[in-house]
Amino acid sequence: MRLSVSVGGTLTVSKIQKQVSDKMRKALAVAGTKALSMIKRRTNKGDGLNGKFKPYSKGYQAYKVDKGKNPFTVNLRDGGDMMKNMTARIQGDTALIYFTTAESNKKAYFNDKIRPFFDLNEEEQKTISNIFTRYLK
């Protein structure tokens, strides 16, 4: 997922450019961190982009029972590594939310196909937009 902001026009005064750049980076960092937190919190509660996650398959429920885990709690945290490996960073004029390992990225890709979670819903997007704007002032 990418959160990005484009700034139009050119500022010719280097001091103003630095101030704007510093504010932009801070706004992106805060917005990216908050977006990451929102995704993790929502997912941990068992909610995806479109409400509650659909139940695990019967076979996966049996697997969870064999591991001594609740087969009815759908929060994409079998071992916890995938969600632990989700992080945020700033790259240019973009706040990136991504997975730090190829294995977690692969797990997230397949989980997101069945139970969409790796994005922001409309309400979350508004919240992030408000946070970003507030930090630019």
C-alpha cells in the first residue's frame, strides 16, 4: 500500500523549501505510522476492509484446533510473524506500508485475496488525510 502526496509548483527560496520539506516528511511519517496502526488494530479485532473477516475453512479450523488455538478467531495471526513484519517508512513524497520479509509479503498477498485487509477503508482514509493536513500547518 502506498500513501502519496504530490506537491505542485516550485519554491525558489531554499529556506522555505527546507521548511516545507521538513513539514512534509513529518506529516508523511505521522500519517504512515497511524495508517499502519489502524490496519494492525482493525485486523487484530477480526475486521477487514469490508467488515468482519469470513470464517476460516473447515480444514484450517481443524489445523488451528490441533495447534491448541481458537479456530473461530479470524485475525490473520497464526504465528504472528506476518503482522509483526508489517512496517512503515518514508520514501520521497510517499509513506510506504510494507512487509519486511518475502515470506510475510507472500502470506499477506494470499490472505488479502481471501480476506482483504491491506488497505484503508473510506473512513480510515479521511482520518489519515486529516492527520496529514494537520501536520502540514
